[in-house]
Amino acid sequence: MATFAAQHQSEHALPVAPAAALAHWSDPDAQLRARPEVVASERPAPGQLRLRLKEMKHGPTAFAGDYTLQFATEGTLLRWTTVSSGPLQVEGEARFAQTASGCSVVVRETARVTLPVPGLLAVALRPLVETMMARGSKGFAERMAADIAARARRPVGT
């Protein structure tokens, strides 16, 4: 078994107040729109989102993530962490701060996956798998920020 880990941090300027951005980032439907890799989801409890991902292949091993995230808000900070056991563990946070034109959000996320890969193959796959994981976190943050900005530009009632 080999564990792969990736970290992502980014900052995004949003044209809405911090409370509006936080509410949007916390919304399960917005979360799902920003995760094209999800093939199934459910809401097992308030503040939780269970996700089942498309199967991804890395060399001779295949992986389909299935995990439950728990979300918690503390002021202008949204945190999420995996509450299910399994090979995929995710933890992250989005911190919202007022700016002159709306707000900024700083996103940090760490993802770890344990795959049944022998040692030498793990060494060869590590750069590929960890790069793909980091790209996934980055893409999620960018899609969430773009979704907030697009909704802010829409006329009321549409």
C-alpha cells in the first residue's frame, strides 16, 4: 500500500460580501456543480455531503473515491474534513475576508489517498498521482469562485 498526498492553496477575489460567498461555498448544490468528477451524491446528515467519484486509473491500479465530508462554519471560516473511513481523506478550509470590491477567499486543502500499489511502482506513480490530486483541488476552488462571480452578475430573479 502506498499513500499519496497533495496540497493546494489559492486566493480568489469575489464580487460579493464575505457572508454571501461563505453561504455559497457552504451550499451542497454549489459544491456539486463545482465537482464534475462526482457520479453520485447524498446528504446523510445536516452539514454532510457524501460523494462518489468517477473511477480513475493510475497505471495498473484503479480508484473510485467514496467519502463523506463534514462542513463546519466558524465566523468567516468554512472547514471541511472527511468523516468516513476509507482510502481517501480530505481536509480543507476557505477563509473569507472583506475587500473594497467584495471579498477574498483563501482556500487550503490537503488530500491523501492510499492505494494498493507496490513500493517501486508507487515511486514511479507518485508525481503523476499527486499532481492530478493537486490539479483537482485547484480546479474545484476555481470553479467555485467562478460560479459565485457568475451568479453575482446575474440580474435578480434569473
